[in-house]
Amino acid sequence: MSVNPQQIADAEGVAAAEAYADKPEEPGKQKVREGKSPLRIALERLRRDKIAIACIVVILLFILMAMFQDLITNIVGVDNENHQELLNPETTYPDFTASSAHPLGIEPGTGRDLFYRWVHGARPSLIVGIFAAAVTVIIGVTMGLLSGFLGGWVDRVISWFIDFLLSLPFLLMAFAIVPIAVARFGNPDTAGYVEPGKQSTIQFIAVIFILVLFGWPSLARLIRGEVLSLREREFVQAARALGAGPRRIVFREMLPNLLGPIIVNLTVLIPAFISIEAGMSLLGIGLQDPIVSWGQTISSGSKAFDTYPIWMWVPAMSIALLVLALSLLGDAVSDAFNPQTRR
């Protein structure tokens, strides 16, 4: 009976592999760890950050309040009707601060429930902050990539446009753009009158437009600098040498390395835009009735902060808490994506 040498070699190889698998690991040697992506490392660092977790909980509570605002007000039993019968006819102020029917009291002069306006004021502020920040990031990243990657006349044109927008005074432009938008798109019937509902919608869109217009240039300049740095890295040069096209270089090589700065800027822009919207509403160029906003309530309540402080301080503290949570979360995200930082 003949024995195939190849069969003997295969049997010996299998036996050697089984013996090596059963062999205990030597004390001085360690197993090779599985590689992790920068995003996975950042998420693991965020999970260990107690401040970031607390901020996420606070932000989620405000988001849930904005999503289920009608359900919350129905459970509490409040509405947006004028309760003039609860106001003192001489002072137009309520004779109580809070009650079971009105947990945060009512608005002097109109009798509208403050709890209702507090709950319904969360959604416009979050929509303005999140939507404006998302559009700002999309435009800023796109312009920064085009400027840094293409270079030449494209870089010069985009850089000139960025410098031009950054040179404009934000507050003066906001005071000019909002009335112009209302007059242009309001289609006034007589004597410049625009319906309150239509005017509030136009001002809502104008606020988002102003925030995006003045928000994307700074981000585009940052992304342009990062792209100019990445363009000369070895892995980009290697991709070019292997015949990779511009689309693959941008989307497969550069964008993954820009993910950290993009997420950090997004978490920073949201609280900044919420604060700016509240300030614009406080100055009368932001959101207006019938849209309920915290900035609008602060503007009305600031006239009586010494005699009826709950009117102003509840939305003011809500904005402060939301902005603080978003800002601290932005710092935590920045630290998580920074390999040189340890929290």
C-alpha cells in the first residue's frame, strides 16, 4: 500500500496547528488588539465622559418637550387663550404667581398661560438652531472643499466672497434684511399692512437665512485650511499615484479625515444660533406672534422682571441651560476627536 507524501504533510500541518492552538500563551506575550477607527474611538471616549452623558440627557429632554408639546400641554390642561378674568383690572397683573391650573402663571396684560408658551417656545428655537446649523455645515464644507481642493481662480473667488461676508456687520445687516424681506414677500394690501401669520413666517425664514449667510464663511475658511493640509499628505499622493479620481480622493480620502472638525463645528453652531435667535427676537427682528419663541417671551417679560420675574426668567434659564448643555457637549466632542486630549 503506497502512501502519498502530500497527505502526510497535510496531516502533520493539521496536527501542528492543533498543538499550537492548545499551547498556553506565554506570559510575556500579548494578543494583538483589533484596530479601531477614529470615530469608534471618539464614541468610546464620549461614553466614558459623564459630563457629555448628562448634557445629552438634558438636550434629549428639551427635544422630547419640543416634539410632544401638544401632548404635554393637554396633560397639564393649559391653552393659549386670553384669560382676562384672572387679571387685576387696575394693574393688568395676575393676583397669583402660579397655581395648579397655571403652573407658571399667566402673562400680564393678555392672560395667556406661561407654561403653554414655555413648552411651545422650545420647538422654534431648536428648529432654528439645528436646521440653520445643518445648512451652514453643508454649505461651509462644500465651499471649503472646492476652494482648497481645486485652488486657482475658484479658490480666489470663494476666498474673496468669504472675506466680503465676514467684513459685513451682522447686527446692522439683520436689521436691514428682515424688514426688506417682509416688505418684499409680504405683498401688503394697503398701507404696508401684512398679516401677522404671514409676517411671522417670513421673519422665521429670514432669521434662518441670516444665520446661514453669516455662519458658513468661517467654517468654509477652516475647512479650506484643513483641505490644503490634507492635499499634501502621503495617503492623498498615493491615491493620486494609483489613479484615483477627484471624487474618490475627496469622498474617500479627505472627508473621513474632516469628520472630527465638522461634528465639532456642528455642536458649536447649534447653541450659538439658538442664542442669536433669542437675541434677535429680543430686539424685535426675530420670531414674532403667532409663532411662540423663548426670545419673544424674554423680550416681553424684561419690562416687568422686577415685579413679575417668572415671566422672563423661566425662558431665560431654559435657553441658558440648553445652550450650556450644547456647548459642553461640543467641548466633549472636540476632546473626543482630539487624540492629544485626555479627559
